[in-house]
Amino acid sequence: MQTNHQKPGITPSAHLAYTDVCSQNIPWPAFERGWLHGRVCTGPWDLPRLAEKMGDALWMSHYSFDDGEPDTADLRRAKPRVFAGFGPTGGFIDVRPCRSSVVEDPPRSSLCVHAASTLQAMQVLEDLRKEYFVTSIPPATGPRIALLNVSYSSLEVHRVNISENQLVAPENFDLFYGDGALAWANAWVAKLQERRYGLSLLCGAPGTGKTTLLRSLSAWLGESHLFYYMPATRFGSVDSGEVVTFWAGENRASKLRKVLVLEDADTILLHRNSENRDQVATLLNLTDGILGDALGLQIVCTMNGTANDIDPALLRPGRLMAHREFKPLTGAAAHRLASFLGKPNLGSDGITLAQIFDTSPQQKSVPTLATRPKIGFFAADHLE
């Protein structure tokens, strides 16, 4: 195999930077040398280390900052996104970003090796995989969720990081939600880990802790699930075809299981009528049947009312994974939690978590994800 790392003697014009051969794009330096055999591997690559190793053998490279990081930051923090050049052990390497979920860490890239023969291309790729492919995925850089936004009838994803003080540790679950809450949560987590798709319902008055629970759950299951949040009022703004296209794309971008949280979903859960018929039908299709099996989407709906008026088709066994009504705390339970948090005792029944937190000053730090033991919420109990 040739090992000449010099750039082409003739500077290619823009349209010749990549030459089309049998509908395949061949980088100009590989085309010039007759290296027309390619092997591709897509996944999480250690691109900074590979680019540094290639050094002067890079033919082209483009570095940029992470989204949201100002360009005035330390230039050394910019990361390689696209680059091409001669590989450390031969061949020509072409690296491009591929579609990755903005919620998953690390991002995925497509690396193609061009060489003089198929065997050489395979050998070079194997050498690169051994050294630069990330086989042990590190935990996410921190608790996070995906916020879904509807733009021109299409879905967009934005990553939102969650601060640790917004989480409740599993060992304190009964303290925050009442006796027996941890056992129920253990069973629900087991179902989320066991089943690919289905529907879960969280009912209760505003302020009873439904959103806090879901934030915590997205952190506890961060290595196996991705959580997407969307106001239920926007659910009807996207047609079913776009829903299928979007979730199929997210599944290609990440192998983690997907959980869609629809907040304040009362209107789309009620008995079907002329106003919510399409939304209920979409929800039914996503949580069971062929479409549910194809997309593998777990849906969690929160509602401020009770389950009495919910369309019975949504409550069918096999579709419904979990259902819990969140109630205000009794006076004794509220007193225990207020004392634990260093909050004033409100001294009566029917106190919500929001009321306890929305009191003055001094409070102890809330137990966070970092302090939780590796037991409790991860028990393998099953939901009855």
C-alpha cells in the first residue's frame, strides 16, 4: 500500500474534492492514488485523540464548539467534527458526523476507510476500532431531558440539563411521596426496563410531585432510557406521519429506549369525541399494536384529574404499564418531610410538595443522585 502523505500536486476544484464512483463519494487523495475500496463503521469514536494522532497527515479538518458554547472560549476546547487524512496504519480516513440524539452522550460519527483492496481496508478499520472506538460508553455528563418543540408541523429536539438539587434520591422516596411509594416505583422501573412500549398514567392535583418524580426517573435510568418532554397541547399539532418519521429517526440515532412524557394530558385521554379523536387514536397506535412494536416508544401521561373519565381503550391490560394517583401528604407525613428539609411545619393534612418547598429560608440540601445507593429503586420487582 502506498504511504505517501503529501497532498495532491493539483489542487482540486470544489466539485472534485469528492469524486463520484458508482454513486460513492471518494475523497480526492484516495481517488488520485487508486484507493477505491471502502469500509465504514458508525458509532462513538474518540475523534480528538484520532485527529491528534493523524497530525500533519490530515488532509482537511473542521473544528467547532459544542452548541451553546461561545466562540470566544478557549480555542483548544473546540472539537473535531469533520476531518479526513491518511491513517496512522495506512489507508485514507474520512470522518463525518451522523445523526445522533442530542440527549445521548457521546455523539456518533461515521468513519470510512479507503484502501487499495478490500482486505487492506478491513485491516485498517480493525486497527482503528481497537484503538479509537469507544466500546465502554461513559455515563451521561449529567441528568438531562429532551424538550420537544413543534416547528412548522415538524418536531425539533433540544437538550435540557437538570440540576442535581431537582432530584429525589430513591431511598427518600417514601419520605417525599408517602409509605409504599418506593415499592411501587421499583415495580414501575422494572416494567420500563422489561417492556419496549406501553402507557403509564400519573394522576394528581398540581404540586403533588409528578414532574419531580419524572425528572428523577430520567436521571436514574439515564444509561438505558432517553426522556422526551412535550406539553400535551402540542401533541395534536403534529400529524401521525411526522410522528412516525421522527421516532424512527430517533431510534436510528440512539439505541437507548425512548420515553415520551406528555404533561397535562387530560384532554387527550378522555373518552373520544370530535375534538380529541385523532389524538386518542395516535396514542392508542403508539402504545400497542404494530406501530407500537415498530417504534418501541414508552409513553407517560400526567393529568391533574382522576382516571375515571379516561377512554377505556387506553386502560386495557397489556397497554397500561402503570397507574398511580399522587395525593397531598397527611399532616404527619408533611411534618416528617418538612423537618428533613429544614422547612417550617405547616401543621395540617392535605399539604402538597409544592407547598412545603414554597416556604421560607433555611433548608437542608435535598438528597441527590450522587448520594443514592445502588439498591432500592433498581430492585427487580414486577408490577402487578
